[in-house]
Amino acid sequence: MEMYEVQLRPHRHWDRLHARIVAARDEEEAAYKVTGERLRKDGDRRKVRLWVARLGNGSPPPTVFYAP
């Protein structure tokens, strides 16, 4: 399991106050644990829901998830 920071985007603005740290096997599971729904990695920029970043040195860039 890895630790991920999941940052929500309510009201079309990134909100660091509502960022959560979760333990998960991958980005998809981390997003699901926070939202309770399956999100997509591709979609319309107007429907961005959150981004997920793996914590630690040398981590890849955050993954953006979209509403279905």
C-alpha cells in the first residue's frame, strides 16, 4: 500500500483545506475511497473532480480524475 494525497475540487477551485491522505494500492482506489464513486482519468476539463498524488520523493505527477 502507498500513501496518496487526494485534493478535491469543489466549486471549480482546488481546495487544499479539503485534501485528504489515504492508503491505497493505486490512484483509482485512493479516488474511490475519498469520493465513493468510480471516476475516469479522461474527460472534460469542466468536470474535473479531484487529483491524486502519491506521496514520497520521486513520485510521478498527480493524476487528474473526472466525473463520469
